[in-house]
Amino acid sequence: MSSSSINQQGEVAWKYWQLLLFKIVFLFLLLLTIPFNASYYLNLLGFSFHFQDFFQLTYHKPGLVHLSNWGLKSFAGWFVALVVAIAGAVLWQKFDKRTAHQDLYYWSRVVLRYRLALGIIAYGILLLIPVQIPALSISDLHTPYGDFLPWKIYYHSTAVASAGYKQTIGAIEIIGGFLLLYRPSVLFGAITTAFVLVNIVLANFAYQLGDHLYSTYLLLIAFVLLAHDVPRLYKLLVLRKKVIAEQFRPFASVKFLKWRNLSRAAFLLFTLTLFSLTLSSYLADSWPYPNTPGLNGAAGFYNVDTFRYNDSTHQYSLTDTVRWRDVVFEKWNVLSVRKNKLATIDFSLPEVKYRNDAARNYQSAGNGARSFYTYRENDGKIFLTNNNDKADTISFSVSRPDTASIHLGGVDAQGNRLQVVLGRVNKNYLLDKGRRNPVVIN
């Protein structure tokens, strides 16, 4: 902000359009920064010492109203906020005769720096410790590429990337966030986070990841912070002229320095707590997959060798919609079935909200090829419930004559009798081999 006149407070007076623009941007970002979605505050009521709850403190869906999760309607809350901000700025301009807001401008940038740092570091931790984008399950490896929703394709493609791709992006986000906390390095932090966030925003729109509002909000903050230094950067790098460094300094009293140090210490403590809880959960839990173990030693891929439905035996077929094609037992208490028809698909978006095993639907969400059943084991029987169709239940007795086969016999919710013989297939996945290990095909 610059002009040739000085006001009574000794500040450089701003031009009329600068005053109005500042007030609009200030009010607009204020309305986007305050959480107006009830779910944010409901999460606070059930707050516990878990990394999910700490992460939720950093995350909210910006906007005054939320009409849709996708498309232009999802930005309706932004449009309302902009209209309110413009109206508020006009009234502010009418009744406030000050010709500069240097102090408010400085402190608003401080708040934006910390808000951006908080958001980007939290996401960086979830990438550095791979809990947001976990490794593929066995069921994922046996699902055709085209049967995933777009967001699941992005997550799986990122999950299988080698050379520490996720961890590198996470580390860059964390470094960029910490650079924002110190005034001399704000420019470098804003540039770093902006580069990362551009990619995140584009991925959100291309793959419908569900965080397009939040990621765009963070990118907007990065651009606002960058805008402060753009004139000097242009003069230095393009015009190649001498540039004077930032001259404005807040009144640095002992009290001010004390609160500044306390705020940085609190920020660091929050970050270390989130990091510690996330690492602990990663090492001790299967999150976002269920943490309840499955049948002992059963994890793997199985062909359906025999399938009897009531009194008839169904031979292998690519058109029979009753017969099962293959079954996957996961390490946890989930098995998935491939049939000759599309499964009931869960259109949920990826969200960090799985507080317990029953709510962890990450594996079944976005998969249209397989039916996922959560089961509980009791006295040689397993009781299956379809994750996406609670009316689809099956009670099976289990026998395991050897390590290579599993025999299932029972009835479904409609009283139909099922006899299924599963034969284990010893699969060697190229994903586990790696590019540089020799692969022998028999």
C-alpha cells in the first residue's frame, strides 16, 4: 500500500480503491475463515485424544452456506460471503474516515500466515506418515481400474508411487508451513505452499476428491500473502531495480514479544502432538482400515471352486449373476466378493472421520466391482454384513481342511442356502517385486 500523503497518525495514506479493496478482502476472508458448518462444532463435542480429532480442529468447509458437495453450487457460500463482504466494506468505508489501516493489515496477514501454516502442516503430517493415502488392500489389487470412482483412482495411483512421493510432498508442505511463521521467510513459505496447493486444487477438481473448497481457500490465502511482495518482486526481478525491504514494524514491546513467543510455542506444541498421535496410530492401528483382525491365516485371494445355491450347483460362468467369481479375505475382519454384476457402490468421499471400526468405510467406498462384508467370528461361524447394504447378511459355518482351502456353508437373509468351496491362489504381485527385481513368469 503506497501513496504520497501522510495521515495524522504518521501512516502513508492509502488511495480510495486500496481502502475499499482491503476491506472487501478482509471481510471476505474473515467469513471464509470462521467455520459456519455445524459439523465442525459437533466434532468438538466428541473430542478425544486422537489424531483425527486434532486434525479436525484444522479443517472446515469454508462458506456461509453449503448447498452441494460438488459443482458450482458448492461455491454458493463463497458468493454469499463475497456479497456480504462488499456490502460490509461499503458501510465500513462510509462511516470510517481513516485513510490507512496499516496495523490491521499487518495483523490480518499474521492471522492468515498462521491459518495457512496450520492447514498445510496438518495435511503434510498425514502424508509424511501415510495415513491419509494408505497402501492398497488385496481387494484393491483385484478390482478392475475402471470400477473405481475418480477419487479412488487418484488415491491408489498416489499410494503405489515409489521413491517416497507422498512423504516428499508432506515434507515440503511442513517446511512451507513453518516458513510462514517467521516474517523474514513468509515470502518463501507462501511460494512453496502455493506451488503445492495449485497441484492439490487441480487434483481435487480433476478427480473429485471432495476438498476443493478447503484447498482453494488455502490457495487463496497463499495468493493474498504473495500479493504483498509482488510489486517488490516485479521491480527486483523484472525491472532489475533496487528494492527496499519491508519497513513496517509493529510496536515491539516486551508484552508483544512474550505473546509472539507463546503463540509460536503453542503452535509447535500442537504440531508435535498431532505428529505424535498420527505416528502412534500408524504404528499401532490399521487405520483407515478396520483394526479388528480377520480369520487367522486366511488373508489372501481365493477362486470359487464350488458354488451351490439352494439345491443347484452353479458352474463357473461370466454371466451368472448368482454365482461368486472370487473372494478376498483381508488381514482385518473384511472379505470382499466379486460377482457378475456391479456391487452397491458407496459414493462417500475420502474424509478423516473414522472414529471406530464400524465407521471405517474407506476400503468399500468408491469400489463398484466388489461387495465388501464386515464379519464377526464366533464358535467356528462367521456372520457377514454387507457394508453398503445392511439387509445383505449371511451366516456361515467355516471349515478349513488345509491351508489352501476354506469351506463355507450357511444361509443368507432371505433363507437361501449357500455352499462355497474356496481355493487359495498364491499370487505374486508385481507391485511387491518392484521394477528392479527380476520377475520370472512360469
